[in-house]
Amino acid sequence: MSDEEFDLLDELYFVQNYDFIKESLGWEDELLLKTLNSLYQNGMIKCLTTPDTERFDAVDVFFPKEKISST
């Protein structure tokens, strides 16, 4: 596990949104998206639409500013 993956997992422990994590870590989008994708592809994180609702479809973390909402 890389240092970036560890730092990101530490932030994700409390189920935070993208903007909060980006600000907390002080990372550029490229690094954050690359690290999120690595963790997601390795099954180390899940994608949620709300804090209690997991997405079970394929998630493309590189899709620009995808807004995920539940109905």
C-alpha cells in the first residue's frame, strides 16, 4: 500500500465526500482520482450514494464531476 493510499483510507474511514477529502488532504484532482481508482479497483473501498447506500454498478472515478444522487 502506498503512502497516498494509506492517507486516503484514513480520511475515508468516516465516509466523507470528494470535496471534503480533497480539501483535507490538499491534493490535486489527478492524484486524488488516481488513488481513489487504485483503492476501488483493488476492492479496498466502496462507492456510496449516501452514507448508508452502496452503489453496486461499475463506477468510473475519472468521469468528470459525476454527481451521484439517490431518488
